[in-house]
Amino acid sequence: IGTAATARLSLRYALISISAPRGVGASAGTLGNGAVVWSSAFDPGYITQFDPDWFHPATVHTFTILMSFANGTSAKARLWNVTDGVAVTGSEVTSAGVPEATEYESPALMLASGERNYRAEVGSVGGSEVIGHRARIVSKGT
């Protein structure tokens, strides 16, 4: 289990890293029965603690992931709330058919109040092998 690592912190912008220390991991996520099968983006399911109450109430939080894929049509990623056992609503992003390493960002998220553990998850579409290079919870001041 990892701990939160603040990549950059200022009055207007913060990044809470949820990737492995070197920022590279591979997923075994595969397509099954017409549905995406999700798996942790970083071995062994690297987790971080996060609490939106650490920031000003007007702060906007998003999920970003740098991912690539091979042998398929596209890839998906999402932020998983490990504490509550649910996907974070609105965090899912799709690669839009670009296999090269590209960073994707979710719309603004409503994160549960209080400390929670989160992990990045990836899922393949069309049998693709998905690689997560880094993932973050981004906090932007308004």
C-alpha cells in the first residue's frame, strides 16, 4: 500500500500521485462477455489516501491518467474508491482510439468527504493490453 505523494503543491494547484514509485505498471485487464473487465493500473494495486477536505471548498478535483494500449481498439481508465468499494462517479475516461501514450482527464469529480483510499484502474476494449504510466488526483483552486 502506497501513501500519498504530493508532486506539486501550491495555493492553486496540487497533484496527488497514485502511480507506482517509478510510474510504470501494466494491466492484465481483458474484455469478457461484452463488458470491460477492470484491473489495477499499477502492480500491486498501488493505493493513495485522499480527502477533499484537505483543500478549500471551491477546489475542483479531477482524475488524470497517462496510458497507452496495444492489440485492441481502445482503453478505459477510472478512479476506484477502495474504502467504499465503488468506482468514483464521472472518473471514467476512454482512449478514443489513440494507442500512443496520452494523458486523459476526467470532468470535475464529487469525491466522498473524509479520508478514503483510491487506486487507478484500467480496462481493455476490444482485447487491448492497457499500460498505465502514471495516474493522479488533480486539485485545482478557483
